Amino acid sequence: MTRLRFLIFALLLILFAGRAAAADPTLTVGAIYVGSTNDYGYNRSMHDGLMAMKAAIPGVTVLEAENVPETADAERIMEGMIQQGAKLIFATSFGHQESAFNLAKKHPDVVFEHAGGWMQAPNFGNFFGATQAAWYPMGVAAGLMTKSNTLGFVVGVPIGYAIGNVNAFALGARSVNPKAEVRVVVIGSWSDKAKEAAATNALIDQGADVVAMHVDSPATVIQAAENRGVYSIGFQSVEARALAPKGWITGLGFTWGPFMTDTAKSVMAGTFKPAMVREGLGEMIAIAPFGSAVPQTTQAAVTAAADKVAKGFNPFTGPITDNTGAVRIKEGEAWGGDKMGNFDWYVEGVIGKAK
């Protein structure tokens, strides 16, 4: 009788385990980063998004690899994740696209999401934040906080989208402060701490009392500004505010969690469909909390500008002239979507050459 009871007990355990497995499906998700997730910037925002996804969906396991170069090593590392059971992989750097796409063809049962690219396949989609218009309220913040009327902007690589960020920033600043000018320094790399520090100090030496940036990690720029007693506006991760207890104004941070969660759920349900997803303020982008030095009136103005953009306001609506006086966007015309990659010129009020 004892043996019979044991067999019945064992069968019940197997039955309940099977029901639990059916009730709580599992998914292993892989992610590769070009840098460190402690960068207070782009890679940190991706990591935070994945952690939000993991918290939202029971049964999800996350595999992560930091400092993955944009070489064949990326393919090797993602292949290793697949061998560990990954059925969804986020390739988060632009230069990881080819490697991820190659693996997507090799593993049709694995879904890939690439950040910022254009390739698509039945198991390959891409996503990114529509950042350009979101920089308009950041310009409003800078235009109201500056005393010198000189704003600085450190740009990693002068691609059209980065130039668009600068242009929206300048348009926002000059909408509340027509005397404001934006000085730009391009360093030629998305990640070079020495050049970022040198560029920030050069802008401050030229009179900038507010500095913004488009590089992978805002940490160096923010800390250099803080050390010089200058205000900063962050980018990539809202957590960058911790680096500037005195000079932080606000910033833009990516909020990838909802998209990553929806993607994981679709993979688990077998309903994934590839798409090119681009979302802006209130979706994939959020305004960071304000610093203690920012007056309530400025906070209200920035919040109002952000709400305006979130509801569809397009700062790139003509007439808009470049910094040589030539009309680039005619009255009645507007730039948006794919046009954001076409910027090879700066708007009026920006000091510098785009190309």
C-alpha cells in the first residue's frame, strides 16, 4: 500500500507541474550592448527596459552581454545566447544589425529586434525613439535657464538624426529666448570620454552656461559641466540626473519597457509580426525629473512644451531658415519621419557647420 501511495503522489506531482508549466509559459530573452549598462546613458536605458519587461512578465529569463563590439563577435555572442535557449534577442547598437540579421536567417524560430535599423524579415523587426521633436522642450528649458544666452551641444557623430536633435533644441530655446545661440562641437565618436570632456570645457570657455549632448553616455559631459558650475541637460537615461546634484536641469530618457514587454508577450503567444516602430514623447521617450535649481515657472513652460509635442506639434514646420539665411523648409511644409535623417544643415541660431 505504501508503494501504491507513493506512485499516486508522484503522478500528482507530475500532473500539477505540467499544469503549472502550461499556466506560466517561459521565455529566455537575450540582449547585447555596445557599452556598459552602468553608463547612465544609452546602454543603461536598454538594460532598464529589459528589467521592466522581466518584472512585468512571470517566467522571463534575461541573458545580457556588455561591451559587445560591432564585429563578428556580436554574431558569436548572440549565437551563444540562442544555444542557451533564447527565443527573443534585442540587438541594441546600430552596428549589430548585420550580425543579428544573419542569425535571423539561420534561426527562423528566434525573433530579433534591432535598435535603430531598417532591415526586416518575418522574425526580424526594428525600433527606436523619435527623438528630434522631443528635444524642443529641452531647448525651452535651456533658453529659460541660460544667463549668457550661449548654449553648448556636444555631438558624437553628425548624422542627420543627431543634427535634427540640435536643430529642435535650438528652435525650442529661441522660441522663449530669441537671443539664445547654440554652439556645437562634434567629436567624431559616440563614445570617447577624453574628447567629450575637452569638447564640454571648450564650450564652457566660449561662454556656454548650459550644455547638452548626443553621445552614448552623457556622464562625462554632465560631470564636466557640474565641475565647472554649469547647467546640463541629459540624454538617453533619466538616471543621469544623479551625476549633477547642483547643475541638472532636466533631460530626455528612453522608456523601452512597454515596447519590450509587448514584444516578449507576442513571442510567447506566437503572434509576433515585424515592424519598424518609431515612437516619441509619452511612448518611448520621457522627460526626466527637474533639478532643484529649476524654477516652477520654467518647469511649467517645459512641461507645456512637452505636452504640445506629445500631442502632435512639429517644430520642423516652415518657414525655417538655416544658419546661413537660406530657407530650408518652406511655409506650409513640414519635415517628419524619415526626413529626420536628411538634416545636413543647422537652423538659424546654431553656430557651426553640419557637414
